Amino acid sequence: MIRPTTLIALAAASLLAACATTPAPAPLADTLAREPQLSTFNRLAAQAGLTEQLRAAGPLTVFAPSDEAFKAVPAKTLEALAADPVQLKAVLSYHVIDGRMAAADVRTGGAKSRQGANLALAKAGSFITVDDAVVQQADIVATNGVAHVLDRVLMPPKK
């Protein structure tokens, strides 16, 4: 027979173990930095000076392209962006909207990006698209917003 004190000790140990493996809530910049598939996005956001914006109060929604998405961008395009911080910031800001938009909140229509142009959002069941990109992982929750991982890098429309 198991003693009640043994059960309490086991329950406490389980709770402590769960707390130890769950990262503490953090702003988007820090939350996204924990995601291995977003290392290119994080590096470029830092280079463009967006890290502090992603730590600000928010709320924000970030549609972050995965490392695989960045690999699909022609090398010359990435090199040109890396050499032009203003253009890099514009491209990355096109992936950010004001307000917290969880996957359940997405409605078909437009959303104004921080870059200034509208993003085309569409939803069919749990399938979500942003312009011509597909959300691969939804609802990465942070203290100042939420992020969704995209399979493509979005380019703002030419002005």
C-alpha cells in the first residue's frame, strides 16, 4: 500500500520536473531565439535592428520564415538585403503586424504590416496562408504577442 505522503512527494516531484522543462514566458525576441528553425530570422532581425521592437510591449504578431524558407531565397537577394539594412528592415517588418493574432483569430482578409503594406490572410480549417506562404507551426506564444512559422519569405510589394 502506498502511503499518502509518498503520493504527495511524487506529485510534487512531477510538478517540479514540469516546471524545470517549461521555459519561462519571454518577449517575442527571446521566445523566437529559442526556436532552432528560426535562427536565420533571428540573425537578420538583429542585423536590421528589430530585436528591441520584438521585445517591446506589443502586442505583436510575427509571421517568421523558417530557415528552410530563407534557403529558398536566391543567394543574390539575401546578399543584397544583408548589405542594405533599410531594405532588410522593410522586408522583415512586412512579416509583423500590430496586435495578437492567434491561429484561431485569423480571418480571411487583409492585415496591415508594420512595413505599411497589407498582408493577405486566408484560413480554411486549420490551414492558414499569409500572402503565398503557409503557416507550418502556429501559436508560438510570448509575453508580448504570438508568432507563426512560415514556409516562405514574404517580399513586400514594390512601391
